Amino acid sequence: MPAPGGGELAIVLHSHQPYVAGFGTWPFGEEWLWESIATSYLPLLDVLEHGAPVTLSLTPVLCDQLEEPGAMARCAAFLATTRVETHRRDIAAAVAARDAGVVAALEHSAARYEWARARLAALEGAGGLPAALGRHAAWTSAATHAILPLLATDHGVRLQLRAGIDAHRARFGADWGGGLWLPECAYAPGLDERLVEAGVRAVCVDLTDVLAPAAHLRPLQPDAGPRLVPIDRATIELVWGRAGYPSDPRYRSYHAFTAHRHRAWSNDGTAYDPARGAAAAREHGADFVRRVRERVAGGGLCVLAIDTELLGDWWHEGPLWLEAVLGEAAEQGLAIARLDEALARHPPAPAPAAAELPVTTWGTPRDLTTWSAPPVADMASSARDAELRTVAAARAGAADERAVRELLALQSSDWAFLVSTDIAAPYGRERAAGHRAALDAALAAPGAHEPALRNLAPHATASALRVP
């Protein structure tokens, strides 16, 4: 609880992976999921199980993959074979080069993967990783992380919301509090009616270019919509900006690789030293708490919202930094609360009129450019066309389970993101084209095709597309 008149911090971790299970391995595909499990989700789970007051968002499509039959066995095999052998080869090369520092860094890396393998195995008897994370999952999201303002119809928005929320309730209980992570923080006032209809009570929004800095410390209430919770870009930049904490010379570099794609160097080019990295994480944890205390000295709610995968997968020392923040907050007297609880203590201000609120995202820039600009405009148009045709077929009783799931897969924000950011452009286009082709085939011959993607959006049905 914050002191009377004092402010508080809410840490929101958005956990998401595109549907990659079964769709490729190295360099693009389900290894992304295995890496996130080993380096982000399992370390975070240990922090959460010690009572950390963190708000965890799990996307339904991430949970779909964690629950897919055989997925955790493939992850365990990857950790026990591929990661062991590739480390062995890289260590042998470093020994031959007489580079003791790199040998030590790789031995540290190998030990972390072995820890993850053992930790994953230990969870098997208690429902596995999905159940363990689910005990802490307060917020959910749209079914397949679609950019809701880019969808062509209310029916498509309704399908994404209903399929995602129904899946969350079925997995984690009916007492969902109404918190929904808008994929990519993509918000438009025109979504309000569909969000309220779905039972959504609160969403996070990035209004950096809309509100004055001080206004980001108070939730907003539209006339007829869920509560809007501004994320605090000034705080987020401390960990996500180009000059943020992860760029410190002492941290392990995300970009420097060995022959087998392991990371053995620090940002300053020296062999990675885990003790030096841990010390930096403690320093930055203390610095972060001090800065947030200054930010909320006059009261208010500061929301740090980041992708869970930043902590561990992208920023190796991220989980240590989070632990340091939690410990320093207790030492320095900074209140940290789960977002739903904090919202009950912070009365909202009236939201600007709908005409004053543009479509916003946390993309670059903070609009729809990443997912609809010329380099990916054809993908956005293709997805909208596919949605219109699927809705028409559903209303005529001619859309089957296969068509609905292929539409949901096609609508994922991830394919355009991979293309526009050039992270894995060929893979993003391949996936979008594959789902479009499968959807076309399903619409051309309803019921004639094996219902692939069985584990994607298990609660999605064509009925949501038939609602008037």
C-alpha cells in the first residue's frame, strides 16, 4: 500500500510468442519459444513464486503452444541435446583458442540451460509450466495478438476477444478481473463497445504523444469504455531505450555470437563475466527505484509495461534486475502493487473526447505504421480481405473450424512485425501466405480439410462471426 498521498509503481509483464510450435526450427520457428521458456519464463516463475507483486499477462496463443501435446517434450529435448552439444563444441573451440574468459562465459551459459531443463522437468508433476504460470496470470489478450484497430469488422474483433477471454477463463478460472492487454497497445475509441461487451474493464494504452507527462500517472475513464491505463514511457525508456540499462558495457551482449549462436561477450567486447553483470543489475535496480520514487513523489500510478521476454531472453540479467528492483523498493519505501489492486486506489480522470484520441500503439512511431505502412500494406490488405470473406461465409453457414483458425492465425500482428522490422522477413511472409492459402482452401471446400492448428484458439467458433 502506498503512503497517504504517495504514489506507487505497477509492473506489467506482457508474455507473448507467435504461433511457432511446429512451424520451423532454426533459425526461425519454435526455437524462439524454447529460448523464451528457458531464459525468461522459468526465471520469472521463480520470482513470482516468491510473492512478487507483478502483473502477468499471458497471451492465449502463448498458452495454446505451452499446452500443445508434445511441445514441452520437444523443449526438454532441445535443452538436453541441442543446447548441450552446441555448448560443448563452442567450449572446445574456446579451449583450443586458449580463451579462458570465453570458456568461463560458455560454461555459465551451459549451466543456465541445464538449470532450465531441470526446472522444467520438476514442474511436470504439478501440471507443467502452463499451470505454474497460470497461477499468476491476471491479464489476458486477444486470441492471436491481432491489431484490433486494423480488423475489418466488428465480427472479427468479437471473435478475437471472445476466443481469447474464453480460453483464459477455461484455463485459469472464471474470476478473471477484466484486465486485457491490447496487442501492441493498439487502441482506438471505436473499440470501446466491443471491449465492454466482452467484459473488459481495463486496458493499457500508450498516449505518450497525446498527454502531458504528468497525465500519464493517472488512469482515464472514457464515457463508454474500459478504463484506460497510460503506460509511462519515461520509465519504460530506462529499461527499453537505446541508452537504457541493457546497453551498459558490463551486461552480456545480445548481438555477439559464437559459431553456434551462443553469447559469450559483454557489450564492451570483453568475455562475459556473470559476477560483473549481476553487480550491474543490482546497481540499476537501485537506480530504477530511486528514479520511480522521484517520478511519483507527488502521488499517482506509474505503470512500467514491458515484454516479459526482455527479461532474460533479450537482456540476460533482466531477471536479476527485477529481483533487485523488488528488494530495493522495500528498502527505499517505494510501493509496488499489482495493477488491478492499484486501480482500485486511483480514481480515474475523464478521458479526452473520442475525437481527440487518435489510434495509438507502442510501435515506432506510436501509430499503425509497423503493421500497415507500405512495406507490409499488402499483408494488412490481404488479412482484411480474408476476414471479410470469412465473415460472409460464416453468416451463410459455410465457414468451418479450419477456416476460423486459419483466419485467427493470419491476423497475428507478428507476421507484419517480422517483415517491417526485418527481424525475419521471409519467415513472416511465409507464415502469412501459408495461413492465407489454407484459409482459401477451407472456404472453397468447407469440411473437406483436416482441421489443422487443433491447439490454436481451442475456444474459437464460427458463431462469433454470425452475431448481428
